[in-house]
Amino acid sequence: MSQTLQNSIGPVLRGCFHSLLSLHLARMTLEQKGLKKQSITVAYFFDTIGKDHDIKLRRLNSVDEQKRRIFERDLHRPGLALAGFTNLFTYKRVQILGNTEMRFLNQLGEDARKDAFGNFLRFKIPCIILTSTNKLQPELLAMSTAAGIPVFSTRHSSTKAMYLITEFLDNQFSLYQQYHGSMVDVYGVGVLLKGRSGLGKSEVALDLVERGHGLVADDVVVIHRKGESMILTAKRNKNIEHFMEIRGLGVVDVKANFGIRAIRDVKEVQVVVELLEWNKEMEYERLGLDTKMTKVLGVEVPLVQLPIFPGKNITVIVEVVALNFLLKHYYDYVPAEALTRKIRMVIDQ
């Protein structure tokens, strides 16, 4: 590449990379409150759910699905609404019509059936899903189309369909936030590296990858918390993918350089390692008897603070942090507590 071309492309590439970071990255503390989607369109719901879950929906009518929005993760089976009781009708939810609802409609006379279904359709329903390959009578389907309400069908039973759809919507409406840091799978333990910009988080993550561990995300870590679950899952930003920016080297494609074994799509956040600038006036943990905790999206996660100074092998220490976590998690073994017991035994002799 000529020097002239390099000089013209270089600033553009750097500008694009940093624009992506500034656009998608909130340099926030871990205590920052999370965000939630307010709604998704029915069109997005239909186009996406089959990619993530073993459920295939089939369109039964043609309406503008962009105009219909889903606001809640919960679903609703409208038996009472079809029977005429709509005082507590949760119409903003996806409506599931299974064998029970369809048999109720089918046993009504034609006029009564139209009246019952018309009363049901007067609410702004996101969409209707028929389970167990049930079908609406042509006149009811025409009424749904006239009301602008999408109707889908699935071969799954109501129980399985509701499980899969709820799982999908739970992911869509989960609490999430984007953080500045690196996320690495170390010996099966999800380790989130955080710290001031320029301290070497990306370099430590790259060193861990070279030692056989897996990179989840660098610079932009997207963390999700589903519902009231205490489990946090970390993913990469899809625009940045598995690219890393290493100062003095430039952009590195981890997947291309190290292969598929070096990356992970998603990982639970189990330990936070904070890199700190060395300060001789500050007292650092030396025994490990007191486990520090930090909150991420309201969930407490163990925190290890590591001071940085020349010659300190942070990569090996992060590996030991992961191993210590496994010892405590599976065997309830804490090295500092074991040493304390040995010292007490010597003193008591």
C-alpha cells in the first residue's frame, strides 16, 4: 500500500472505529442503572423469533405489522375476553388462541361468534397466535384483517409455544447496559476486566486469548439481566464483533488470527477484575479473607482489585482469580481461610 493511500485511509479507519465506540459505548460505572426496550414491532417479532428459537410462525393474513407493537413479555389467553368479560383484559399482550378458545368459538352460532370475536377485536391487540395448527373461520380472519391485527399460526401446542415465545420476549425486554471493559472466558469462568482507559485491559485480554482462553467482547461489553434472575450474561457489540484495538499495534481481528476456539458468543459474568494504577499510599487486599463485591444491574458480583506496575504479570493473576473462584464455587475452599486454620492449629498446640 502506498504511503499516500495509507495516510488517507488511516484517519478514516480510526475515525470509524472510534465513532462506533462513542456511538455504542457508555463509559459508565458498574452501578449504573440498566436500560430496557419499551416495545418491539410485530414485524421484528415475526422475523426474529424463528432465528433464536425452535418455533416457526406462519402468516394467515396480510396487514402492516410495523404499526403493531408488543409492550410486554407476558402472554395472554383471552378465554374470558371472548366470553364477554373484558374488565381486566390485558389486551397489550400477545394473544394466544389454543384448543380451548377455538372450541368455545366454534360451538357458538354464526352471529354470536362474530359478536364475541368483534368485541375481542375492538381492543388494540398486538397480534394473535393460533396454536396446535388451529384455524380461524374465514369471516373471523377477515375481521382481524379489517382491524389491522396480524394473525399467525404454529404447529406447537399452547404450552410449548407460550414457553418459547415468553423466552424470546424475556430476552427482548431484559435489563441491559453497555460497559467499557473486556470480557473473557478463563477456565470456564466469565471474567469482566474493567479500569481506566489506557491501563491495558485489551492487552491482558489478548494475552489471555493467546494462552488458550476465549474472548467474549473487548471495549464494549453488553450485559443483560433477565427478569428477576440473578444471572448476568455478557455479549459483544455486534458492530465491533471480535475486533480489538491495541495501542501501538492497531486493530486486531481475534477470530481471524486465533481461530474459532478463541471467541465466545455469550458468557455469564461471574467475577469482576478491576485494574488500578499503583498508588503506594493506598492499601490493597493481601490475604483475601474479605471478599469484595460490586453490583452490576442490581446483582452482586465478586470484585478483585489489581494494582498495575511494571513487571507484574496480570494475565497469570487473572487466571489464578478464575481458579480461586472455581475452588470456592465447587469446593467452598478459600486459600486464606485454609492458611488461617493452619496457623491457629500451630498456635493452639
